[in-house]
Amino acid sequence: MNNFILPNEITTGLSDNMLGQETALTTLRNLSVTGSSEAMRQQMLDDAFILKDIAILGQWTTIYGAPNTGKTLLTLWLLREALKGNLIDGDSVFYVNADDNYKGVVEKTEFAESAGFHIIAPNQRGFNCNDILKLMVELVASHEAHGVVIILDTLKKFTDLMQKREATEFGNISRSFVSSGGTLICLAHTNKHKNADGKSVYSGTSDIRDDSDCAYIIDKVDGKLYEDEVAVEFVNDKSRGDVADRVSFSYAKKHGQSYFDLIESVKRIDDAKLSEMKVAAEVTKQLEEDGDLIDAVCTAIRGGITSKSALVKYVADETGITHSKIRKVLAERTGGIHSLGHRWNCTTGAHNKQEYCLTLPTKSAERN
């Protein structure tokens, strides 16, 4: 049998007791955790949410979203919700706010004081963003990580998401922290460019997303519930545990409002309301795309041109749009509910002659 010599780069990574003193098989048996499950389970945290439906205690969750989608706002709102429910100890929660101006730091600190958790900010009390990884390592080494919750806002301040080596190092430290009973929530940005389906994708290398236990991507929902209200949807991109596939919220942005007022405006949206919003947004989009054609049809009907054949000829002459496209939009916009995108109704008379009249919005729809 040929003698096999381990390369230097491998042997230097092995501890002394794994070389020469034990066989490889003995070493593997010594490394086995079988028989330690009871002690390991005692170290586990209860399967409880720190951010309801989204982030579980004892896990590493990364939330991706474009700037101004509400990552910080909704995380703080959800954190307060958990604190109000006595699900977590606020004295062990540390929100590291590293992506804000001084006014923002003051506002978030006031909110933290009212909700009962800690805010840490760069250049305050001597803190530097580079300190956080060292502190996580020290928490593990001193056996103090268990039950500690660290929220990093935003992740790019603590590691270079574009560099695989740095992202891997961050992941190793984070995994050690979470394995020791800590909880990590990272807020990160999405790529500037959406995918082929028009959805946001995470920014940087895939290492952070791959190493996280759970990942969500936030997108704004097209359309509005009411004036000034914005809706956003958390879509799960990776999960370990019983988290939701989708969670939706709304908040109202008004000129001159305080940060407290903004947080108080946050509400959960149920699936039915979200579906209604998406349908309305799609209808609005289609109405805009077919605006010239629809305007021409409405003008014709108001002018007394109401038969299908006459409408098709008139609109084609006025706009240059093909007959097939006009017939398609005539069918799509036929109905009696203006809020659903219907713009005219159709009745069939003698000899199957189709006559059109305009569909007007109801008074209740006008108020809304």
C-alpha cells in the first residue's frame, strides 16, 4: 500500500490530538455528538417568534428590501409587538442602527425607550460598526450568547456583501453566535434591478442568503388601500421552521408626521385585501396601457355611435389600432362595475345587434 501524506495546508488545520495519537476512525467517533442530545436540547430556545410569522428566536433571519420599502419601520413595529406580548426580554435585545442620520437615531432611540429595548449607534458611546463581530465572538466565548437578540440595520455596514471571503467570515461568526443560542436579524438591500418576473432579488453574493436560516424579500405592492397608504409584502425566500410564506402590511406616509405617528399607522393586511389591491393595480395598469383606445370608444358612445361594428370602425379610423385589438378591449372593459375596470356595458337587441352604453362610477366608489 502506498503511503499517503497529508498536504501541509490540511495538517496545519488539525489539532495535535488528531495527528499521530489517534486513528482517523477514533477521531470521528470522538467528534460525534450522538449521546449529547439532552444537553443540546437544553441549550435550544423555545420555537417562539421575535418577529411574528417572520423571525424565530435562535435563528438567523435576513430581510431584504429596497430603500424606503419599510424594512426598519416594520421590524421595529414587529419587535414592539413581541415585547408587548412578553415573548422576549427587551433587556437582551440590541438594535444596531447604523444606517440613519442623527435625527433618525434620536427618533429610534425614543421609540426604543418607550418599547423597552436597546439601541446602539455608530459614534455613540464609543461604538464602531467593526465592534459588532468582535462582540458576537466574545458573547460565544463567555457563554453569554444564549437569549441575546442582535438586529443589524443595514448589513452592508458590517460586512462587504460583494466580497465572498468577507461574507463567508461574517457567516461563520453569525452561525457560531446562533448555535450558542443567540438570535440574529439582518436588514439588507435588494439589487437595483428586478428579475424577469419583476420581483426584487437580494443584493451581493449568495453567501448571506445561503447561510441564513430564513430569508425574506420585501416588495411594495402596486396600488393603494387609501390615500397616502403604502402596502408591502414579505415573501419568504428560504425557511427553517414554521414561518409564513407571505406576510403583508400597510402604513401611511404623510407630510410632517412624526416617526411615532408613522409607526402607529402600521397595520397587517389579510390575503383578501392584498388580492383586491393587486387586482385593482393590474386593472389600473391595463387601463393606462389601453388609454387612447378606451378614450376613443367613450367619445364615440357619447357621440351616439353605439353599435359594435360602428365602434370598431370609428376607433380604428381615429387611432390606427387594429380591429382585433379593439374587439379584445371592448370585451375586456364590458361590465357594470366601474371599479373593476368596466367602462361600458352591452345589450343585445333584435337580429343580435350589440349596442353599448357607458358604465359610470357609483357614488360610493367616487367617495372611496
